[in-house]
Amino acid sequence: MTPGMRLTLAILSVLTVFLVGSVGYMIIEVEHHPSFLDAAYMTVITLSTVGYGEVWPQSPPGKLWTIGVITFGIATVSVAVTSLIALFISGDLRHAREKKRMHHSIGKLREHTILCGYGRMGAMVAEDLDAAGKSVVIIESRAESADDLKMEGHHYVIGDATADTTLLEAGLIHATALVAMLPHDADNVFITLTARALQPDIQIITRAEQPSTEGKLLKAGATRVVCPQQIGANRIASVLLRPNVADFIDMAHRGVDLEMSEYLIGSDSMLCGKSLRDVPLRQEVGATVVAIVRSSGKTIYNPAADAQFESGDCLIFVGPVGASDRLDAL
């Protein structure tokens, strides 16, 4: 039973005892013509055991009714009050209110990212997305993580990420991306299948613990699959074979002195129809375009000066920190 239902049941129990006791006095003691106020007053002083005295001389049936009100009424009120105290002491009512507020806050989000799993990798992904100003909703199965997630200011849902209701509660319909970071590949496959069925247009990035699972995840509907083991092995090999290149990529990723980023050309952009030669990107922005990804999926590496920009192109560029902001302003 939810805390809200328990609170409602406790209040209804007290009100029921109060109304039944009052109406009972009005019916049984009809010869004294008690008003509802007098009957209610008699019920209250009986239940509270204050002992102010009878409002009217009670008949034998009235005395029996009073005994019943004392016996059953006080027992019911005691149980209801105990339940209310337990609700406040345990914090269940507070957690229910917080869950309701979080649900309302998530309902306002648009174009956010859903992150399934808040382990070590999930926490790092959430930190990077927060640093980039992206809205994130985290789905975590461990209820004890709620306090940490709240303290860090994250939107979160405590539940099973493989369930339709949990994904919908996290705002799947209005999300642009979903990241499946659970430690078991079978769970990530199930999340991918479920999310793709509920939201066909969403971008799905999944983690694969085993390289052999990559094909299954792609068939399930994943946009991209990341295998930490494979990435770690490639990273070690790069450090051994091309240490300077590895350091350069690290510096660009951290965005300390250099940044490597991308820019999507919209239909109303001033870059549409112009060539790389016509746009002073290096002079005004400091960005060097290293690749152009066409809307068709074709990639042009190290484009020539006469390469023309088209709507839907994605520019991959390298430049000093802040180049992407200057490009947006341009």
C-alpha cells in the first residue's frame, strides 16, 4: 500500500468513526432531540476520554452505544494515529511527495537524455552531459541511490529500466537519446528493444560487456554500441604506438586548451551554399575543419577549399577552447 493510500485510509477511518458515532447518538437519543453539533460534541469527548460530562441524560441504549463508541472508536482512532505517526517518522510520506515532484519536473523536460544505470561509468557519463548543459534523467534500480542522486541535482527515476512504465516515466516519448549502461548485456538488449518499440526515432547508445554482443544490440535497434573492453585495449595500443597522438586527443576531449567538436548546418545557416574558401572559419573562429559528414552519411576527410557546405552537413573541426561558441555566434 502506498503512503498516500495509507494516509487516506487513516483519515477516512477517523472520519467514519466520528460520523457513525454522531449519527448513532442522533438516532438512539431521538427523544432528547440532539442536534448534530451536540451529537458530534458527545462523540468527540467520548473518543478523547476527556470526561466533560454528558450533554443530555443518556438512556440505556445510549449508554450501550457509548460503550461501543469507546470500545471500537478508540481502537480505530489509535490505529489510525499510530499509522500517521509511522508515516511521518519513517519518511515514506516525504519520499512520496519527492517522487511526485520529480515526476512533475521530468514531465516538463524536452529533448533530454535517459541514462539507464548509475554505476561508475554511468556517473561519469552523467557528469560529462551535465557539464555540457544537457538535461539527463537517470534510471536506477537501487533505492538507496536516491539520496545521492538528489544531492547531486539529477532528475531520476527509481525502478526497473527494462519495464515500459519506467521508461515512459523517465520521459522516453520526449527524449532524444537513451544510454543503456547496465552491467548485463541481456538487460541492455531488452532495454534497446523496448525503447525502440516505444520511441522509433530515439538515438540509442548501448554498452556491450562482451564484443560478441555488439551485433545483437545493433539488430535490436541500437544506434551505436560501445564496448569498454575494446576501447580500453585500443587506448593502450595507441599510447604505446602513438603517444603524442593519444595526448593530443586527450587534450581535445578535456577541452582545456583545445577542443574537438562538431557543428550541424541548418537550412537557415549562412554557411549553406558556400565553400570552405568563402567562409573565414580559421580567421574569425579559429576552427580547422578536418571532415564534413554529409546528410547522406558520406564523410569527406580533409576537405578541399572548394568543398561546398550543404544543409544537413555536420562539420568536424578542431580549434581553441570556445571555438564552437564562436561558430554558433557566426
